[in-house]
Amino acid sequence: MTDDALGQLLERRVTRDPSSVVTQDVVDAWTAVFGTEWPECVGDVVPSIMYTTFARSSVAPAPDEVTPTGVVLHDELKTLLELPVAIAVGYELKLSGVVRIGDQLLSEERIAELGPERLTKFGPGRDWVIEVASSTTAGELVGVERFRMLGYRPGDSGPAPPQIPREPTSFAWTEDFTVTTDSIRREAEANHVWAGAHHHTEAAQKAGLVDIILDTSSQVARLAGAAQRHRPTYRIVAIDLAMKRSILPGATVTLGGIEKEHTTTVSAVVDGRETSRVTVTFAG
């Protein structure tokens, strides 16, 4: 890797081809899994948080094909830095428009941040943020995503961070759901997420995971959906998800919500440990 090559990559902007057309059958498949309680869905408007589904292929790759992430600069950065594995550790979404049946989306991506080399708990690696802004073909900005990624080379790990005891959180409400191998695959399919770590145990284990894991988009839908059910008339305008531990088959997940004026914070807890947390902001 040369500094020039890295500098050029950091300056690049990639405009994607138009997404697939937003169709009712894809929306129906998604809401069959994640529910229909989205107040913006009047007439031909689709659930806002699912618009990214249409930017991904609706068809799973063939068994001998490498699954693309759909984020070109992310894949190129992994290759340039010689970091074969990258996982999402956080995700932000700011929603500013609506998506309707029949729309197509145009997206532009860039590398927004790149951290220094460090020894992670999985091996040597680096952090980065990929930003993707999406608009309708009519020019209306729909939303901006920020993927917080950790890329690493499986190997010697850094020291484990100290465990700090936390007082039990008092939630305003809780919900439970059980995760199975089939549910992880079904939810990933509804989101058009085809990475092997969410479908195939062998692929997940090659990435250093115990088994397949719940994907980022499904966590957003699960946690934000719980927040939405407790504010059924308010529209979501922003999401900030932090993922601490993988959610694996066999887990019983407790979702606990804390309400403030315009936000709901939802924690996902497995066996008494927080696996992820989302802050959902609602329009005033």
C-alpha cells in the first residue's frame, strides 16, 4: 500500500447505479417479518427505515460467488489495507424524505473517517466510517447512512478492556424475542443482506464468529420497531445503533426502552449483558 493510493481512495466519491424499483411485493415481504406499525405508510409511502433494502440485490449470490457488500469503497479499502475481515460495530441513519412505490434511488458513497492502525480484540486492524447519501431520481434526499466498521486481520488480539460493573437499568418497558438460525436467515433475506456470516455457519466461523449472527439492518428494524410501537403516531427521523456483541442463534433477547422527549433508547440484552443499543429520534 502507498500513501498516494490511500489518499486517492479517501478522496473518491462513488455514484451507484440506480437501485431496483421500489415494489409492493418487497415491502410486503419486509413488513411480514418486521411489522406494519410505521406511521408514514400512508398510500404508496413505504417504511422509511427499509429503503436501503432496494439498494441491495434481491437475489442471493450463487454458492461459488463472492458476496459483495454493496459498498464499493468499503471493499476497496479492505483490499488496500490488507484487512480481510470487516464487521459493523455501529450504524447511523438520518431520514429526510419519503420513498414511494415506483421510486428508484441514487446513492453516493465516500469514506468519511479512517482511524489509525491498532490491535483489536480480533487481531491487528483499523476503524473507518463509510457514508452513503441516497436520493430519489427526482433529486429528493431520502437519507444518509454512516457505517462504523472495524476491519481486522484475524490473529493476536489486544488486551481485553476491563469489565466495569453497571447498575441494572430501569426500563420503561420491555419486550422479548427468541433468535433462531432460521429467523436470522429469514430476516437477512427480507433485508436483501446476503453476506455469509448471516446465512452460513462455515462462513461465520471463517470470520472468527461462533455461528451466524443477526445482521445490522435486522437489528435496526427490531430495535427501532420496538421504539415505534411505543410511539405509534411519531415518525422516526434518525437512528444511532452501537453493537457490542453478536446476537447468535438460541438467544432470548430482551429489548428495554427508556423514553425521553423526542428520543427512545432501546437496549438489547442477552443473559444480562447488553449486546446493542439504539437511540431513535422522532419528529417533534
